[in-house]
Amino acid sequence: MQAGESDELLPTSAIAAAAIADVDDVGRGRRRRRDYATDVASPPVNSVSGDELMTRDRLSSAASLQSDEDEFNAEVERAPLLGVAGRKRRSVGVNDLQSDVFAAQATHRGARAESLYEGGDHAAKQLQDKENLTWEASMKLLESLDYDEVDNEVARFKMQGRKRHFYGYSGTTLVKWVITVLVGIITGFLAYGVESAVEAIVKQRQRLLQHGLDQHLLTGLLYSILASATLVGLSCLMTVTLAPAASGSGVALIMSYLNGVHIPKLLAPRTLLTKIVGTIFAVSSGLPVGPEGPLVHIGSGVAAFFTRQHSIGLGKTKVSTHNKWLDLFHNDHDRREFISSGAAAGLAAAFGAPIGGVLFSLEEASSFWSQRTTWRSMLCATVATFVLALGHGHKLQLQSPGLLSFQGLEPRFNLIEIPVFLLIAVAGGLFGALFSSAYVIISKTRPKTRSLKVLEAVLTSMVVTAVAVLVPSAIGICQRESLLSNPELGVRFFCSEGEFNDLGTLLFGSREGVIESLLAMEGKHETTFTIQSIAIFLGIFLVLTSLSYGIALPSGLFMPAILAGSLFGGLIGRGVYAFAQDHFDSHTAANIQPGLYALIGGVSFLGGIFRSSISLVVIVLEGTGVVAFLLPIVLAVVISKFVADSFNHSVYDALLFLKTIPFLHHEAPESIRNKTAQDIMSSPAVCFNEYVQVGDLVDQLRDCTHNGFPVTRTEQLAPGKTRQVYMGTILRSQLLVLLSRRAFQNHPTASREVTDTDVFLHQAMSTYHHRHHHFTRFASSDQSKVEHIGIRPYERTKFITLTPFINIAPVTVQERVSADRVFRQFRTMGLRHLVVTDLSNVPVGIITRTSLADHHDADKQAADVETGATGM
């Protein structure tokens, strides 16, 4: 078992002896009687019969362990799930007693209690094989997340008797705010660290290039190729060997996670580390990629770190993040809020736009939103932006928040320029559609093996570097350094001292610096970059970006899209300025800013590629600080998005299509518009009675991959006539906990008392997926997990009462409801299972994510996604 995956919830060893010695007081402690059915005459769950007790020699053997009480108490303090605020940990019942003796049999004096999993090495090996699957193979075994909180009798019992303190009832809200601030601070520091590292490496590459060119062209070319290939090779090698989930920007995968799909190893610490280091190497290598998209993934990874127990080995010492406060958030529902905040903080740090970051998380990343999520995301994004601005400043002064700035424009434009802005927007939409199509086509031809992926990345970097060195050396134009707003931006190549090669600077200089120069471009004749060089670089950059984006390393597309659009818009702006000088008065011509056209071009290309709208507008407005540009920016975003949507979907949707991820979009797919719930549900539904025999439960879990089950009660209407009454749902994870903790009875009964032991079980159920194969969730619900529990033959005849743990408030629909309405309910409420009932309220089927996902394309239908209605 992995670190942090201990399943020893119920007391063992010494507590077993104490429980046996005090068997007459079994079940004592605070509890509440719940008569769920009065028509079942059977012994109460806490009654003790002779056959439930162990033989006298076993009792004495268990009692002999009582001397280990002190060690066990220390064990309890370390156990992740023992303990509920304000309750005694030694409140035990018959079920506890049974589990304790089973565990005590596998221990010896002074030894740590063994796990309750007794399935043998074969089952453990099967689980290990599942966990060791390649990332590509694990992406075919996706699982859904349990965003819908379970409302059952145990949860309500747990809430009773709480007292309000100055920090609230439990301190959960306060701790959430504290963690939110920490996520913002760490994300801001990481953004600043990535930026500083990239800037330092780029300067070293420029010095190395110039040093080689001073000797010979081929020497400079060789130095540059070696430097770029090394950086790219290291980034790609880390990605394909350590964390394949770190490839690309990660935005689409974060969107999928917040949409309700668990992406294997997406938020693992190893993936986070690979993302940070890989992004630094990839961006500084000279490839046409940016750090803005990966920062969204990095921010989400930082947030996820605080919602997961970690055990880090430092020599002989282990550092654990296990804490009773952090343990409160080891569930999918709370985890979603933190990851939404982290995604907002990452984008806010990239552009210095906290409001835009929140809106991006709301509009693009998250499928479910609430007021508290808004406030926490806003705080997190603001703190991240503040920390980055503090790093950019001097002596505690704040300046230029964000990695990329849109400053430098005067707040003016002429209404006669609007038609030109619209034409730029149309061009941006066409480019976005073309790029999305090219991305799908090229991605299908990319290599699949690790070695070939690394080779592809290295060869691509060599081509990009060769073009960046040879083309400027041949046709670049020398310009005076005084034209540069930042002298460190220029790259001299073979120009004289005090000059720089404009095409070489475009290809080899800092991307952010080039964008800032284009936005500050004026209409006068002598500018930083000549029209010839801008046009040549635009053509080269579009081709290289299409080839580079998608190789197996961390890379973002925000910066390349803005740069390409700024180049295109800047060219149009220079032409408009020249035209205005010849045909309009001098005042009108003087008001034309080619830099504004570059801004509109960048916005249009972003809108065409990503199809964002509101968040993109706000990000640009926050970046420029000029509200006067609201009209042209809105027009550019709307028109480019409309044009691009007329041809295909965004690049995010293209990636989701290639990964065959069952993503639920804002609108229901056309294929289900004229259908009903009955047409799309999976049937028949596999149901359990409110009390079930262990053997039947094990067989059913072994034979199917369903993750949610309706629970029914049999009511007798007349002699020989019964009906099934729908009571609620129960998850596979809950059933696995009940089996592994041996929460068994000798007789079937629907009469059940809720005790503190049930609260412990409920906590184990809530955190099950965070303790078992957390980053490969499909393994924790695999059929081999049932074998791993190792139910013995004599245990198969016992019974489990499900009633206290049933979700008694599930969302249901009748079979006649339209599928379109079902889709809206399912997506808006963040459901995993939606039970379909007939007119008599009897479950007839279940709707899951894959029942609603869009499967228009034949290739997507044929994709081997093993989840289906059963796995999701």
C-alpha cells in the first residue's frame, strides 16, 4: 500500500482486548435509535449472541495485547481517520469488536497492526499492475469525481451537538481562507520564479549565440542548436519519464477535472514539479511556446497539494502533512473549490489580471460555481498578483503585475477605424479555426513511444533554432539600438556596435519584450521593426508554432497567439497609418496607433483559438488599464469567436476530442436533443436491498464495474404481493469500506442505531479515494479491489445494513423527462449518477457522464474508453 493509504480505521490490538473485557457495555456511548422498518423482526444490531464471540483462548490471546495500550494510543494519533472532534475514540460496538479480533490475530506483541486487506499477493499484484499502467493507457480508464456530497443519517448525526466557537463551528471555513491565501502566495512566488529563470536562461543563450557569431556563423549556429536541444531534450525527457500528464498547457485537463472527470496523476506532486521545471526549460529554449497556460496547471497543482496527505522521506525521517484540519478537505467537493481558486491564481499571475483570472476559471475551467468559490478565487488571484508585482518592484514598490503586460497605448482611437478592427477580428477567427484543424491533424501523426517523442522534440528545437539563426543572418536589417525601449531586448548578430538585427531580435529575443514593443509601435517612418521583417517573422512564426505546439513537454499557447496576432495587427496598423497620411488630415492620421491594431490582432487571435469571451475582454482591459478600448476589444472577441465557431471547435475541445475525455459542455449535444431519459439511461439498474448478504455483495461488485447503486426496501402490500421502494443510492467506495472494515452482522435487519463508529466509517468513506490510489482512481474501484479485501467463506453468510450510509437525498428523474433537461441538471449540479425511476418511483436505470457526452464522431465512438455507464 502507498504512503497515506492506511485502512486501519477501527481500533485494533489493545482496544480489542479492552472491548472484549467490557463486552457487556458494548455499544455504550452517544447514539440514536432509528427504526427504519418495523416489519422486520430481528435482533438489534448491537445485541451480542454467543456465536459472535470468539473462543475463550482467542479472547485471552487478544487480551494479552492489552499491555500495548500506550503504543496503540500513539498509533491512534498517527492514524489518518481515527478521531472525530468532541467524541471518545473508544466507543465501540460488536462490529468493531469483530474487526478488532480479526486484526489482532495478525499481530504480535508490540507490533504495528496489520491492514484489514487480506486478499493475498495475487490481488495486490493486480492492483499494482493497474497503478503502473502508462499514462496513455490509464487515460482509457477514466473515472468520474464525487462532487455531490452524500447526505445520510450518519452525516446528520455527526452535525448534532456542535458548539460555535470564535472560529466557527469546526474551524473549516477559517482554515479554507487561510489555505486560499497560502495557495495565492505560493502561486505568485512560483510565477515569479519561472519568469526569472526563463529570463536568465534566455540572456545566456543570447550571449552564447553572439559569442559564437563573433567567431563564425556556423559556430554560433552550433552553440545555439546545442543549447536549445539540451533544454528541450531535458524538458521532454522529464515529461515522458516522470509525468506525462505535465505535457502541454494543462488547461484542458484542468477543465476536465473541474468538469467532473478524474485525470490520472494530473495533480500529483511529481507532475507539479515536472511542470515547473519543464516549463522553464521549454520556454527558454526558443520554442514558440509560453508559460501562461502552464501557470494555470501549476496554480491548480499547488491548491491540490493542500488537499492530500503526503509522506515525504528525508533520509530516516518522514515528514507528513497529515493534520486534523487538512483532513477535513480530503473529499472531491472541497477539493474542487481549491483547484478552481488555484487555476484563477495561475492565470491572474500570468497577465496581472485577478478579475480576469476569476472569470476565466468561471467561464472556461469550472462547470460548477458558487458565491463562496467566487470570493475565495478572487482572494487567491489577488494575492498571487500582489506577490508577483512585489517581485517586479524595487524596495517594496509594486509595478507591472503579470508576466505579460499590455501597457504603452494612449487611450484614443477614431470611429472610422472600427471597420478595420472588424476585418482583423475576422482574420483572427479564420486563423483560429485553421490552427485548431492543423493541431488535430498533426497530433494524430505524432510519435507514440517515449524515445521517438524525445527525438521529435529535439529535432523540432534544432529546426526552430536553425531558422532563428540563419534567416536573420541572411535578410535581417540592422537598426539603431536607440529605437529599443529596452536595450537588453536587441540581438546584434553581424550588425555593428550600437545596432541590432530586427529580424534576429524577433526570432531570438524575449517574446514578452517583442510583444511590448509591438504594442508600443507608433506610426512614424522609423520604428523598432521594419515592415519586411515583421511580415517574414509572421509567416515563419505561424509555421513553427503549428509544428511545436503539441510535442511532449510543458508548453502554453497564450503567448504565441498574442504574438502572432500582434504581428498581423501591427502590419495592418502600419498600412492604415500610411493610408491615413495620404487621404486624411494630419490630426486624424496622428490619432492612429499601429500598436492598438497589434492589440486588437492579439485579442482576435486569442478569441479565434480559445473561443473565450468575457474573461478575455476583462484580462485585456486589466492589462491595458484603458477602459476606452472596451468597444473594439469586445467586437474583436465576439467576431473572432463567431467566425471560428462557424468552422470547428476550440483547441481545448480538439485536445479533449483527441484524449477521448467525456467532457460535458455548456450545451447538450445535438444527438440527445430529441431523446428522453429512458433513451439514454443504462438499464437495468443494479440495486441492493437496505440489508444485503456479504457474499451477494462481493459477487455483484466483482462482476460489474458500476460505481453507484440504487438501494431499495421491500414492502409487503398483501400476502404474496410486494413492491420495491426506492430509498437512495450508495457508492462502490462506501461498500468497499464496509467490506474492508468488516461492518458485518449475523442476521439481516433494517433496524439500525447510529453511533460514533458509524461516524468513523462515514469519514473513511468520504476520504476513501484520497487514501487508495489517489492519483490512479480507476485502481481504487477496480474489481480486483474486492479480491484484495479477502472476504473469507464464513464471512460470506453475514449481513451488512446499508441504511445509515445511504444518500437519502439523491437527484432523480422520471424516465419520460427530456434528455436535454437531464443534461442541464446533471452538469449544473455536478452529479456522478442520476437515477431514473418509473411512475411508481422504482429505479429502472442510471444516467452517467458517458450517457450524456457527445459521441457524434465515429472515431470518438470507437475509442476504447472503458468507463462507459459502468465505470464513470
